[in-house]
Amino acid sequence: MRRIRMTLAALLLVIVVISLAAWRFYLYEEQQGVKTAYTNPVFEHDAPDPTVIKAEDGYYYAVTTQSQYEGSFIPLPILRSKDLVHWEMKGSVFTVEQVPSWATYDYMWAPHLTFYNDKYYVYYSTKVNDGDPLKGMGIGVAVADHPLGPYKDYGGPVVWGTGFEKIDPFVLDDGDGKRYLYWGSDKQPIYVQQLADDGFSVIGEEKAVVYSGVQSREMYDALVEGPWVVKRDDYYYMFYSGDYCCMDNSGQTAHYAVMVARAQSPEGPFEAYPNNPMLEKNENFLAPGHNAVIQDEAGVDWLLYHAYNLKDVSTSGRVLMLDRIEWKDGWPIIHDGSGPSSAMQQDGPVTNH
């Protein structure tokens, strides 16, 4: 009998020790978060020009350029993820029927999603359709209480141009209370202009901050576009892409990569990274570019971008990609310059889910 009691006591002690260990591990996971391993692409569907935000509900939301889903045309698809790795399409900023009359439903490109004054704003590129032959592409904006909408369009372009130079919007909320709208393409510079407080118009003068045709290596900057600006330490870092994004029927091969420049002011002057491009093609992926930057729960920076998967170029389109940003000597680096990752990445984004 005594031996049985001693055995039961030992088993109880083992159970208590295991329970304490599990409890401590649970607390550690809660404090440290969980790393999600992944392999590129993280969303094997056409998802060009992604923008991304961590919303108040704890999910990451991405909005992309127009695409087809299950045979239906979606003007500005909205994707959702808990961990930056597993994505699903959850809706659209507009349906085809809801596209504003001043815009063009099959020209809905390169959106930027941002949170301001308890509202979600989607700035987007579109062909201006108001009867003015001098207006080409412009940047519109729609507002919602939740990233999934419903969205209400402002009713006209914030800025517009005669060609497609005023596309690819990005909004920077600076620490001094000012907000800046960046845009650029069409072999013109990337510009910046201050946004009005309501976010529906610009004030002051536009200013060129990054010029096309200034790099020599590989000549990716014959056209520059897709700006994304982050503040880190004493610098504003602008990620941007060039110069030919897409595969098309002309037979011209996509020639696209990510470059970066930095400045001590959001309005420049910007100094280009000496080793541009910071991310370019490799044997597995072609034409990586038009990125967003997002932090995980551990404060690690991640690059969300599109690329062509060379294993499936013809059917998948520009798939959604993810890679960790390392900072070395004051500059962002992806895989020491070896291009997009293709192997399993065990050290993935940290989340609390």
C-alpha cells in the first residue's frame, strides 16, 4: 500500500512539473509571440502592388491591383492574414458596379491603405473619366470604418496628370503631424506633396525627390515608381521599383527590381543606396518589386512584394512574396543581395495568434 501511495505521489509530482513547464511555455509564447515558418510565394495568386496594414482587430490587411478571382474581375481586392503568411481574399474596395463614375473600373492600380483619424483610407490609381482629354491617370481616395469596408469614395482625384505619372500613391504620416503624398511613374521623378488635413487634397508645391535614369548598375531606374517610405533612426528610407514591371503580349520580358534611397527629411534630398538594386531577380523568381514594409509583433521589418514565379509564369501572375529585412550599415538588405527566398524560412514573422 505504501508503495502504491509513493508511486501515485511521484506521478502527481511529474504531472505538476509538466503542467508548470507547459504554463511557463505558454506565458513565454504570449510574451514572445510565435514564429510562422513559410515558403515563397505566401499567396499563390495574382496580387500585384500590395499595400499592407495591421488593423485594430489584430489582422493584417493587404489591398492589391485589380485581378481575376474565380472568373470574376475584382477592381481592388482586399486580402487578410493573421500572420503575414497565410492570406485569403475577403472582398474588394469597390465592386465593378460601385467604381466611382469619375474613375475607370478596369484601371484600378497600386493602392495604398492607411489609418487616420479612426478611419481607413485607400488611395488608388485610376484612369480619370470625366470628359477632360488632358487628364490621364490620377489618384483617388475612398474611406471606411473597417478595412473590409464598405468604402465611400471622395468623388474625384486628389491629383491627376496627362499621362500615367500620377499613380502609385503612398501616404506618410510624419511624427510632426504633417502627412505627405508620394507618387510617380512614366519615366518622370517620384514626387512628394503635403496632404491637407482631411486627406482629400494637397497643399503647397509638389517636389521631385527621386529621379529616373540616375543609376548605372542594370539600369532598373529608367522608370521609377511604387514609393514606400519608412522612418528609421535619423533617416527616411524610400523603397521604390523600376523599370518594366510586367510580362505582356509584346514579348518584352519584365525587368523590375527594388531600389532604396534615404534622406533626413521626408522631402529629401534622397541619397541612393550605392549597391542598388537591393532586391532583384534570381533563378526562381522574376521581376520582384512594388513592395510594402510592415513590422511583426517583435518589431522586425518585413518586405511584402510581388514577383513572377518562374515555375509558373503563365498562369499565376504576379504572386505575393515575403522576405525579412536586415539592416546593415544603415541600409536595408534582403538575403545579402541574393534575391527572393525560395527555401523554407523557419525564422518567419512573429505573431501573438
